[in-house]
Amino acid sequence: MKKMKHVTQTENEDVLRVDMGDLEIIGYGRSSVSVAGEVVQGWIAEGSVCPKCNATLIYNEVFDSHFCPECNEWWERACSDPGCDFCGLRPPRPLKGPLA
Ligand SMILES: [Zn+2]
Ligand SMILES: [Zn+2]
């Protein structure tokens, strides 16, 4: 389900801002998340935290997996199916940088 409206204002209740260390994370409803300017299709997984650093996890809808924006690591391991549409195309790191 995609929202058709384009959210640009932080006063909008769909926009969720999370400040974690140096990272500025902004979630736009259930459509996209901006992590320090890098836009990911998915949403902030409120209530799910990284066991290593306690950061709030983000769900990447494209690769069907959660990741930690601080550790820059996928939370779910890739499955063993080499033909899997999700895991086969998943990059080693969820974010391109600057942490990668
Ligand atoms: Zn972490
Ligand atoms: Zn898979």
C-alpha cells in the first residue's frame, strides 16, 4: 500500500524524525526513510532495536529485511536459496555510506 500524497513537511504526523548519534533519520510514513540523506524504500521499525547498539531498526521493503543504520548491517541473515529474489540481490551493506 503506497501513499499517494507527497510528504514534505515535518509537522505532518506521518513524518517521523529519529536522531541517533550523527545520523539523521527521517521516516515518511510507510513509504520511505531517509538515513543521513540516503533514501531507502521502507519504514522505521519502531519498537525494534539493534542488540548491538540499541539503535532503532529500519525495514527495507525492497530486500524484505530489517537493518541497523548505525552498524550498517542487515538484521535478517540471507537465506540459503541462491534463487531468492530478495536475498540474491541484497547488497552486503544496507547503506552505501559514509559508514560503509
Ligand atoms: Zn546497531
Ligand atoms: Zn531469501
